[in-house]
Amino acid sequence: MNVGIDRQVCIGCEQCVDTCPEVFTMEGKKALVKSNPITRDWESMCLEAMDSCPVNAIAIQDPHAFMLLSSGELTPHWLAL
């Protein structure tokens, strides 16, 4: 599973970092994914972080389901996987 953050949309609220600090970190005033792909251990927390993002800046690609999940756009153009 791969996670992406649209740093142009991110408002730096740190909700994702609070939800899953193993995957998300802050770089300056914006959130950043530490590394991809994400292990199965953190998938549910990443989904929770995506759902809790107030500006829908997080998208997740699940290669097991061949789906792109996003709380915002259907197919985020910025998620380069």
C-alpha cells in the first residue's frame, strides 16, 4: 500500500502525525510520508488518518485491491506511484 500527501493542500494540522506517527511526520509546516510502501501493520491507521484529514490531502493506493482510496478526489493527480 502506498500513501501520498498533497502538500499544496495540507494545512499542517498534524492530525495524520497524531494518528500514525510511524508513517507520517512533519517537514516544516506540512505533513510528509516517511516512506512507501506502507506495511500491513500500519494500513488501518493510515486509513484512519486519511479519513480524519480535514482537507482531504491524503490518498492511499492499495495494490492488493487494485484501488485508489481518497477522501477527496476520485483519482488524485498528485499521487505519483
